[in-house]
Amino acid sequence: MLFTPELLLFIPTFFLVSILPGMCMTLALTLGMQIGLKQTLWMMLGELTGVALIAFSAVLGISALLLQYPDLFTIIKTIGATYLFVTGFQLYTKKATTLKLTETPFTLDAKQLIVQGFITAVANPKGWVFMVTFLPPFIVPRLPFSPQLITFIVVIIIIEFFSLLIYAYGGTSLRKLMTNSKNINALNKISGGLMMLVGVWLGIS
């Protein structure tokens, strides 16, 4: 790993961008509310993998391929948006009974959550735009490339992970409040509605 003055400037810049509400953070909040922090970690694994892939691709210039062939990106984005919307609709229309704190009203297995997080990250055009425009200028040409790339990716993953944790924990806190009441159906509709919103957001952005 290689620390440079450019990296020290990049850290607060990326943190401010990462902590702002976006598709991935909204998804973390939604899943934290619906299935709890522990299960949401699987989604984070997929999302962080996607973010790392975007950062790696941005620096190597692979993203230029998507810019040259926008139809390819549109297909990827449409698939991701449809997947999230359908999942949210299933949750929105699901009828729930009163829960105990140890129960969850809607279950996704680890594989589904990983895929959901990965698709949301990779199909997010704002994530690509940020990485393509802001990350390369922080690379110092006179220094070894590989250590810089590794350092940036590690820093990005750490910052993104803590941002996701904040949102997921906030969702978990909301869920605990609601599971103590009789408003489980409302919880399903709020969570499902937010997830569908992420899907629509992804589809029109």
C-alpha cells in the first residue's frame, strides 16, 4: 500500500460522497429495516465487490468500453433495475403477521443479497461517473501504479463499508421500533416501496 498527499485529499472527498443518500445507501437502510443488520452484511459484500470492480475498471480504462457501447450499460442497468423492483414489489404485497424480534418478515438468502448488492453497485451510473472522473486524477504518474491502485481500492472499500453500516443500523433501529407494534404490514410496504424506488431510480438514471 502507498500513501500519498493525493490519497489524504481523496479520503475526505470520497467519504462525503459515500455518506450521501444514494441507491446503495437506500438499499442498506431498507434491508436493515426489513431483515436486520446481520443479514444485510451479505448485501454489503456484493455491493463492496461491485464498488471495488468499478474503481479498478475506472483506473484501467475499462469503463471506456461502456462509454463506447452505451447499449451494453443500458442492458446491465435495466436488468438490475428490474430485479430490484420485482423484489420490492414482492415485499410490498406480502402480508405479514405480528413478529417477535427474533423473526424477520421477509427472507432473502445470502446469494440473493450478494447479487442484489453487486447489481445495485455496478449498474449505478453515478458510481461509474464518480470513479471515472474523480479517481484517476488522484493517481500519481511518477509513483508505482499497482500499490496506488491497491491502496485506493482498500480505502474506498473501508469508507463505503462504514457508510453502509450507518444506514443499515439506522434501518435496524427503525425495524425494532416497528416490530414492537402492530404495524408489520406498514413495515413491509415501507421497505418494499423503498426497494421499488431504488429500482425505478436505477432504471431512469
